[in-house]
Amino acid sequence: MPCAARWGLKSAGKSPRRFATSVSYGLDHREEALNYAMQFAREMDTELADKFVGMYVNNLTLSYGEKGKQAVKELIARGTKAGLLPGPPDVEFLKE
């Protein structure tokens, strides 16, 4: 299960199974998870909220794969080079 563990996220590395279990539950119980998320949707209708959530919580949340990991590393490197992120551009992933 992936997760960039840096910039204060080191505690996530202590519980990757909890993270994966939570995301898996949300994916398996999408309607229930969406109903919970709607309280934070700021007048967004359910159909649009479902699309929005689906962009950020999906099977890639559980496993980026090598291509996804390279994309995250590239994004962090570019952000660091542009001065938008602190350097050096180190990225660590939680073990799957």
C-alpha cells in the first residue's frame, strides 16, 4: 500500500494495514462512504461528489504500481526544483 511518508506523515508508516483496510472498506462500501463524505461536500450534489471522490480514492490508492511511484517521484522532484516543496526530493512509500 503506497503513501509518500514525508513532511510529517511518518506516523502513517506505522499503520499501513489500517490505512489499506480503511480505503478497502470505503471502496467496498462506496455508497456508505459517500454518504459520510457528503457532510463535507459544501452544497455539492451527490453525483458530482461521487465523481470527485472517485478521482482521489480508487484502486490506485491501494497500489500505485511502479509507473505510479515514478509519477509521484517526478511530481515531487519538479515541485522541489520549482521551489514549491522543500528539498531534497526524497520520497518513501509504505510497503504494500
